[in-house]
Amino acid sequence: MGKVPLKVWIISSLLLIGGALCARLYFSSNDAAALRFSPSPRAARRPAVVARTGQRRPAEYTPERQKGGIQLQDRVSDQAARVRAGGVVRGNGGGAGLPVLKQQLPNTILIGVKKGGTRALIEMLALHPNVRSSGQEVHFFDRDYNYENGLEWYKSRMKPSLPGDIVIEKSPAYFVVQEVPERMRADLGDKIKLLLVLRDPVSRVVSDFMQGQHHQMGKMVRVADLTPSQLAAMQRRLEAKVLKADGAVNPSASFIKVGLYAQHLERWLHHFARQQIFITSTNTLVTDPAAVLKQASAFLGLSPFNWDKHIVRVPGVKLPCLSRVKESTGRPELVCLNATKGREHIPLPDALRRKLADFFRPQNALLFSLIGKTFDSWRHDDDQQQVAGGMPEQLDVQLKATDLSSPPQPQQQQWNPEQAKQGKRKTPAALTPVDQEQNEQDPLW
Ligand code: A3P
């Protein structure tokens, strides 16, 4: 050390520092190379994806909206997940030949009916790589305080999508709130596609009631755990909600009003042509979901998709579950909506069931003549039928041709953790953010 003059040490150190600085400057002008300098590989991936896709903040993007759940980073990982999932890539993405995701107004709306299986249907549709679902219910057209925010606000609730995607939201109150069809047509035009899943109105009443009980008690009601007097008290509470003092069905009760399907549908048909509305039943969604999705796909003009592969039966879970790729991680996950759906129903006293069935029968007949098909499982001739246990409904005549043209599908698959490369998780996960019925109750209906 003593042999090397101090001057030489200083000069070589300065040269080294200068060289390092030049190299840093040179590489930082190149995104890909800059990644090599990034301290964390995770942080490093972000700018690379943004740069490659030409990802830009949509004009309406504000930090405030970020809080609302749609974050720039979500969009990026969204994009990555979709590409991983084999999503169709179209358009010109910022000069790199890749698409630019941006928020668009919905072109498809699932309008109802409450407790019809709307959550299951939208989650199933969103399995398709070209379907972008808003996740939570938006309640734009039915709640004045949302409607007053205007269309830009509405658009900001949608997930970023590509041109040609199906952009969908569901708010089941739309079907029954007076002003909605007129507002929707004025704002979105008469070419918007509408989806409607209808449930036997008697079973719908009980489902709605059980949801209320669940929320009141803060837990799922287990019918077997109820004492006879608790069960009788619950049945009386239900009666009080649907019958008048004289014992007749109360047509003004909200549980009942929702089930006046023909009246609601007629209002919609004043504003939209029948062919703009796809109508199916909860029963078919439960017994043959892939058939419903094939029909809905034809209606929406979606590319062919193997629904049977993604909708699976899980031992011990009574309703179909979803096998899909988790957007944030790109890894397979199994999702059963069993945290707040598929609740047990209390048995209806015979007299009450008969009253409700008699009340809804002529309403149902009106509906069937309006839509040109019948839902056989809604019959209550034996006063015992449960929606989920019935046979698949008669197929929509208009859609039957498309359905018959598709090749026979394999039997619905059972969930196989190995096949799905699920990793350590063996049991079905409850769908957390969307299955909590946050925002899924309408105080009026
Ligand atoms: P129950 O809880 O009475 O069984 P919505 O999502 O519109 O609130 O509807 C809830 C209903 O969707 C549930 O009512 C359930 O029967 C029905 N449903 C149909 N298919 C389903 C599925 N695959 N998973 C969960 N629920 C489903």
C-alpha cells in the first residue's frame, strides 16, 4: 500500500466511480436492462409490463378511484393474467402491437332477479377470457345518488377491457325498480344486451327471507339446529312478511313484489326488444350450468369456450363451483360460492306454500306467455318441489337451434386438485371479495 503513491489511488478511484455512473446512466435509458439494476425482481417486473403493453392511465383515472378498487397495478396484473390464461389479444397497444386496456361502459347487464343466482351466473361468465365483470354490484341506474354521478362515474366502476370484450355488471334491483329501463335505454341505447335469471317466485321468497335471517343473526341458519319453537317463530316471521292481517298474500310486500315477473318484464319490453333479453332459470343454472352458459355465449357472441372444464362439482358442496385462474397470481384456484349462497331454507307450512303458489301461478302464466317458454320446475302441484332439485327447464325455443348445433359435451367434471395443480390447498375456498353480499342488498327490495 505504501508503495502506491496517493495520487494514483485517488485517480483510479475517481475513474472507477465515473465508470459506474456512466454505466448506470446508459442502462437506465433501456427499460429491459434497467431491470437488472432493480433491487427486487417483483418491483422490476412492473415497469417492464407497463412499457411493453403501452399501458396508460385512462383519461378518467384519478387517485380517488384507485381507492374504489381499480388500481393501475390491478390492470397490469389483470392483463398479464389474461395473457397467461390464453386471452385473445387484439388491437394496437401503444405501438408495440399489444392491446391497451381501458375502462368502457358496459355492453351487457345482468338485471336480476335478486336471489336468482345472479352472482353465480356473472362469476361463471367471467371465466371466459373476453368477459370483464365489474365484480361488485354497481347500482347505477336504481340509486339516484349513484345515477346523479353520471356516466363517467359509471364507467369508472368497470374493469379495464379490450375493444370487443363483453363488459358486464350485475345489479339485480334493476329488474324491479321502475325508472331503470328508461334510464338504461336513454344512456346505453337499445342495443345493450340484458341477462335475466328467474327463480320460482315461491322459492325466491324463502331465499330472500333466509338471507335476511342470516344477516340479522350474523350467521348461517342451520335448520337442523333450530328447536321446534325457534322454527315455528321463524315461519311466523316469514308469514308476517308476506301475508296481510286477513291471511291473504300481500301484493305490496317487497318479497312478493319482486316475484311479479310479468309486470316487471312488461316494463322492460316497452324499452327493449325481446331479443335483447336473455332469460334463463335458476333451476337450469344449478342443474346444467354449462347449458345455460352455452346459450348465453351464443346470445353474447362469445368465442367457443369449454365451460364444462371450468364449472365443477365438488364433493360435499351442493352447488356447482368454479375452477379458474386467479387474476392476481395467475395460478389456478377453486371457488365455491358457499359462504353466502346455497343457504338452507326453512320448510314452509303447507298452508303458506299453497297460498304463495296460488298467488304466483297466474303471474307465472303471464310471464311464460310473454317469454314463450315455461319453467316446469316452478310447478307446486305437489306443494313440495324445491327449485334446486327439479329437472332442467325446457330450453328457450329461440336459442335451441344454436344449442343443438354444438357438439355433445362431456359430463361435468369433478374437481380434481391434482389436475388443477392447485398446490397445497385441498378444500374449496370461499370466494371472498365478491361473495360477501356487500352491496348486494337493496333496502327497498
Ligand atoms: P340460496 O342461497 O337460496 O340457495 P343471488 O346470487 O342472485 O343472490 O342468488 C343466490 C342463489 O343463487 C342461491 O340461493 C343459490 O341457490 C343460487 N345459485 C345457483 N347456482 C349457484 C352456484 N353455482 N353457486 C352458488 N349459488 C348458486
